[in-house]
Amino acid sequence: MSGQKLSAKDEQRIVNKLNKLQVEQTMETTLDLTNKCFQACITNFRIRKLDDDEELCVYKCISLNYKFQIIILHKFAFL
């Protein structure tokens, strides 16, 4: 757009679309992380509770991936 200002209605429509995309992306990332950590850590399906090793693995997996996401977000913020 060459110097044209969007109407308030158009701005709101864009903001709503961006918010929806952000929620969808967050949900997709959470699901991907859950699946990744589950595949990597859960090995015993005979009991309903995680054993100590599985619990520690899940904690480390989520923590590591969370830290990685923070690093990526910071890198994008400085582009």
C-alpha cells in the first residue's frame, strides 16, 4: 500500500486474522511438542502412571524445547 491508511474495520479484520493464526500456530506447536516428547520418552504402556525415568525424560524434553523456542523467538525479534 502506497501511503493509504486502512479503515478501522480493515485493521480490526487483520488483527483478528493474525490473532487467529497465532492461536493456531501455538496449538500446533504444543501438539507437535507433546507428540515428540511422548515418542521419545514413554515406553511403558502397562501402567497408567509415568515411571520416574519417563517423567524426568518428559520434563527434560519439554524444558529443552521450550528453551529452544525462546532462543528462536529472540533471534526473530532482532531481524
